[in-house]
Amino acid sequence: MSGSVVARLEGREFEYLMKKRSVTIGRNSSQGSVDVSMGHSSFISRRHLEIFSAGEDGTGSGDFYLRCLGKNGVFVDGVFQRRGAPPLQLPR
């Protein structure tokens, strides 16, 4: 698994190649760093969301999920996800 790309995350000003089954998105701070930094806005939590693939044992179906970790939540395709909500399966 090491070195192989699992997925590509793309935004307006960044591209991130996922090489592990789970990445954390948020903002870097003196208390730690994240895999994908979204800047310094206080609206973004230090650990705002996590994107992960199913099947940690390598037998996953290739589905990806989003888990909101931030206090302000996140909109996904117009639907609001709150912190603590069950992981949302992302469209392929």
C-alpha cells in the first residue's frame, strides 16, 4: 500500500494525493498539523473532517466516507453534516 495513490482530493487552490486510508483536513496550529490544511480561518477547526476508505484490512470496496470533526459542521452537496453524525458515504 505504501506509495500507491488511493484517491485524489482536489480543490480550488490545492491537489492532494491520498496515499493512506485516512486523511485529516483542517488547519495547522502550534498544537499539531493535519494532512490537508485549509488555511487559518477560525471557522475551520484544527481537525475539521476526516476522509477515509472502508475496510482497514485492505478488503474495502473502494468506498470513501466523510466524518465531520469540526464544531461548525460542513456542507456536502448542499446537505449539512454535524459533528458526531454517522459517517457519510461519498459518491464515486
